[in-house]
Amino acid sequence: MNFRIIFKSGLASNRKLIQIIALGLIVALLFSTAILGSVCKKKTDTGSQSSSSTAANSGSTGQTSSQSASETETTAEVIPQEISDLITKADGYYASGEYALASKTYKKAELAIKGSDLTKETQQLQLSLFTTKYKKAKEITDTARMHFGNAKTLMYGQRFKEAKKELEAALTIYPKYKDAIDAYDTLKAMMGLE
């Protein structure tokens, strides 16, 4: 009985520790976002002031807005369109339940971000936009593939009822898994269930 109490209190302290770590990560993210925002704002303000003084010297107010806009563009980091497109495409796959395509496209986005000229901070920010979905898509596909592999082995051994359960498990996790759908249809035909 004492063992359970110790174990439960240990589990509770682990939960507390996880909560504290999660809170710390959130605070760190908010802090870094605030710093990045203030740095960009300072650079933008500086650019606006210098372009205003240039415009005042030249006597042209039309020049102020064009100079200010161009200087603002040079201070903020622009995310390459290829990266934005990959993330959007992967998010679409994920939302529609195409987890294998989502995982593959998130991986391409990750490689594109890491191979880009973006600052480390911007790279981390871009990666944080999809890391959770990427991991979940990979977990879903890996688990479904494991069940599919088990089913194929069971089918080879002519253990059809067990293979059917494995395929059903794969399709419960990943309903659009084409190979599992095909194998399930084939298995049902072999068992005379169609």
C-alpha cells in the first residue's frame, strides 16, 4: 500500500514538473517573440525617421512613403514562398487526413527551412508552426504501417481473422491509408465477407 502512495505522489510530481516545464517554454516563446517584435519595430522606426528627414531635405512627401516602405521590407525577414507553400500544402494534407503526404511534405518544409538563409530564430519560429502536426502525422503513419505489416505477416500465415483485426486497427488510426484499404478489401474477398 505504501508503494502505491509513493508511486502516485511520484506521478503527481512528474505531472507538476511537466506543467512547470511547459509553462517555462511558453514564457520563453512569448519573451522571444516580444524581443523579436521590438527589434523589428525599432528598425522600422529608425528607417521611417531617416526616410522622413531625407524627404524633408528633398522637399518631396511622395518619396517618404516609398523610402519608408522599402526600408521596412529590408529590416523584416521575408519567408521564401517555397517554404510558405510547403507548409500550407502539408497543413492541407494533414487537415484532410492524408497523414503520409502531410508527413512527407512537412519533412520537405523542415529541410527547406534548415537549408535557407533565414536567421536561426526565424527558422525556429517557422519550424514551431508545424512541429506538433508533423510529429502527430508521423506517429499516425508509423503506427498504421506497423499494423499493416502485422496484417501482411498474418495473411501470409493464413491467419485471416487476426489479419483482419490488424487491418481494422490500421484503418481506424489512418482511414485513408490506401495500401491498408486495398489489403482489407482483398482479405474480405478471400474470407467471403463481400
